[in-house]
Amino acid sequence: MFKRLSKIRFLFSGLILLLTPLISFTTVAVDFTVKGVDDGTLKDNIRLHLNNLDVESTLLSDPFWQEEVGNTVATAVEPFGYYNSSTTIEKGEGENVILHVDVGVPLKIANVNREIIGAGREDKDFREKFNAFSLKPGDILRQPVYESFKSSMFNYALSHGYFDFSWQATRLDLVREDREANVLLIAQSGPRYNFGKITISGEERAKAIIERLRPFEEGEAYSSSKLTEFNRMLNQSGYFSRVIARPVVSEAEGLNVPIEITIVHKPRDTFNVGVGAATDTGPRLRFKWERPWVNSRGHSVTSELFLSEPEQSLTVDYRIPQRDITNDYISIEAGYQFIEYTNSNTDSETLTIAAHRYWQKYNSPWQQDGSVTYLREKYAQGIEAYQTTQLVMPGYAVKYVQKDDALNINTGTFLQAFAQLGREGYGSDIDIIKSVVEGLVIRTFDKHRVTLRAEAGAIETSDFSRVPTSLRFFAGGDQSIRGFAYRDISPREQVFDPETGELTEDEEPIGGKYLATASAEYAYRVADAWRVALFTDVGTATNDFDTDPAYSFGTGFHWLSPIGPVRVYGARGFSEYENSWRLHFILGPEI
């Protein structure tokens, strides 16, 4: 027992002896204060170098460590042209050490000699880049500027097709006694390479689409910016799950560099299911099927089924791409829709077939749409019996969309105007012209966010009683005048009691000829993901403007969730037929 205790005490004592040197020689970081240097960048570089110096303040009285500190400071200031610095050390309080630094007189540029050898000599842009070296005779020597220029020139050359570029000679001669420096830069540009043939690593069916997307021609001077744009267009085309285009310099034929494209096509069919909710429509479910490749020319087809309590619809869209795959295309759409709004005593069944021609200039926020629409709608409105209206309507729309984020928008602008025309005897049962203009502007100033929205529309027709429900104007709801039910604001009509068959005193909206609404909202960010809001809405859907408009005001909050903003509002509505509070819930961005 005693022997065992003696062994334990021996081991413990040995452990203490091993740890004692570690404890005794643990150093405390020195806090250096640099004086005599006004240039902030220079002072930061001195501190950065001193941080790598492992020394105790008690050792700085030793001449060896004083020399080490002086050499460290000298190394830090030399890239900025100071090659004759001196440093004295003063002990401060505690671990603080004061360094008095005299950087001396800097070296200045005496001569700059530059020369281009090779094809770059005749390239105006190459010469401008090369001659943009910022150090001139009389300037203080800045080695970081010199090194940065060499790297940037090398990168510029590669990105513009000078794949054989090299520095034939670079030299920085320091004449310390004269406080001067001489710079020599001789660039060997080599030849400039061109875009070569496109080779595809993967299925060949995309060849026709890829040829239409590429922004360069074979034999054109190589440019990395055009190749980057090519990659962007390929990835946004919607046909590929993964795609990359890159130059293969090692396989160049003469000066033509082949562009290898590695692609992985999207699956033959893709399916998506979306779930959402809003106070206007209640829960809603969306099923989407897409076949991105119908043929080698890039035709695609999409079908969507939408289900909610008041509305069910099925649409099919066949898309034929033109020159610009993503912005220039023909769309042939067919759809069936059934709507039953209990609050407006409205039922309708609608069949539509439409052909659209969309076009949009590259990088432009403006999109245009020319269309022809066939509409056949069976509907019952108010006390009217079911009737059917058929229309063939050419149309034109223009849309402007600009926003800083797909979901959480701080700055955004949306404008849209469209018009449709139908003529009796030309496939339409009535003469009709419908036009709508709408806009929304979002601006954010620090924590303050302002949203302005307006919409106006008009219908001119030979017989308004035969205008289908889907074309009439209604106001009210989450995206219109809050404080009212969806489509609750419009001309109204008495309805029949289903039990007695007689007219009741209740009136229901039946849709109007004209629409005018406006909204203003102010929101303040109270936390990273939360905003509180105040708003007011005003407007009407009417057959004339003699009646007073409906208006509302209220408050609410925004939650900037990972899947998009969630907006909740409490609104008080005022009109000649209703004054009530209503809760509104909206999921998704405004634009």
C-alpha cells in the first residue's frame, strides 16, 4: 500500500517538473504602439509584421531583440519605398511597448521603360492596358502597385486570347544612395488566339440550340467575357441540369481554340408540386409537369393544374424558341378554367386557346407580347341566366420588370400595359376593346421601405351584358383594396333566394366596365427578418365614376422567411355597402 502511494507521489512530482518550464515560459503578447507614421496603410502593415514577432516585452532591452524589431519594421515599410528607416524602442506601461519610427526619405521612380513584343503591339486595347501602369517618374515607389500590375496584365492577356503571354523581362532596380528606383517591363504577348469549333461532350441533340445561343463566330478573336456570357445563356436556357463551356488551348488548330461544352440534360420529364394559401382563395395546390426537350430544335411543353376552392384550372403551354432561347419565343397555350365565387354569385367555365409571340432585347427589362386569343365562356352573373360568349381577340402587351432580388425585394419597379380587341363578325359575338395599365414601385432607404401601387382599366363594348365574367373588372382583396373580400367591389345586383325563387334584399357584385385603384404602404425594419407596415388603399370597379370610391387603411407585418416574404395585414374597409375589418395573409414577393 505504501509502495503504491510512493509511486503515485513520484509520478505526480514528475508531472509537476515537466509542466513547470511550460508554465514559466508562457509568453504574454506585446502591445506595440507605433509613433511617427501618419500613413494609415503603412502603419497597418507595420502592425501586421509585428504580430508575427514572438517576443516578450522583458526581452526588448536585449540588443538582439531590438535589432529584430527594427528589421521587422524595415521589412514592413520597404514595399512603400522607404529603405532607410530607423526604429527606437521605449517601454510603456505593462506589456505596452512604444516604437518611434523614422521612415526616412522614400525612393522615387526615376525611369520607367516598357515594351511590347508580339501581336499585342498592334492591339489598341492591349496597348492601353499595358500603358496604364500607374507609377510615373517622380512618384514614390510602391512595390505592391508594381506586383499587382504584373498580375493584372497577365490575367488580361489570358482573358483576351493571348495564351502564350509571358514577361520577357521585369526588373526593379533600387539605387538607395540616390533615393531612386528604375522600372523595366518587357512583355512578350505572343499571338492572339481565336474561337474555334464547338465540340460537345454529351448528347448531340443540343447542338442546334447551342449553335443558336453562342454569342461569337468561329474565327472571331477570343474573349473570356463572351465565353462567360455563353455559359450564362446555356445555364439559363432551361434545357440542362449542368453545362459548362471552356477553351481547350492544348488542342488548338493553328490559332483557333476549340470550345468544349460538357452538358448533362435535364430529365425527360420533371414534376413539381406547390402548396400555398391566401385569404382571397384559401388553400391552393399546384401541379406542374414539364418536358424540356420535345425535339432537337428545343421545343418544350408544360402543363399545370391549379386547385383552390373558388377556382380550378388546367393549362398546357407549347413553346417554340426563336433566336434568343430565353427571351424570344412563340407560345401556344390552351386552358380550361372553372370559377365559382360565392360572394359574387358568379359561375363561369372558360376555354381559351392563345398564340403569343414574346420578344425581349438582351439585358433589357422590357418584354413585349403580341397575341391572338380565342375565348369561349359560359357564365352566370347575378340574376342573369347562363349564357355563352365567344371572342377572338388580337392583343398586345408590354411589360417592364426590374428588381434587386427574386424574393426579398428592396428596390423594384413593375409596369405593364395591355390591350385586346374583338370585332363582331370576325369571330366575336360582340365588339369589345379591353385595356389595362398597372404599376408598382418599391424603394428602400436604410430601414424605411415605401411601396406604391396603381391600376387602371376600361372596357368599351357594343353589349356589356355579353361581356364574359373573366373580362369584367372587380376590386378588393389582398392585391387590390384590402379590407374587402376578393372581387367584392364592383356594380352590384340583387340575387334570388334559392328556396323561394324571389329576389332578396342582398346584392352581389357582377363586375364593371372600369377599374381604378391605388395603394401606398410604408414599412419599417425592426429586425433583420421583420418589418412593421402601415398602408392605405383606395379605388373602385364601376360602370361610371359618379359613385364614391371604396377605401381602407390598416397595419401589419412582414416576415422575410427563407422561402420568401410572408405579409400579414389587418385592414378596415369603408364603402357605401360595407364597413368591416378583415385579415389578409400573403405569401410570396410583390413582383
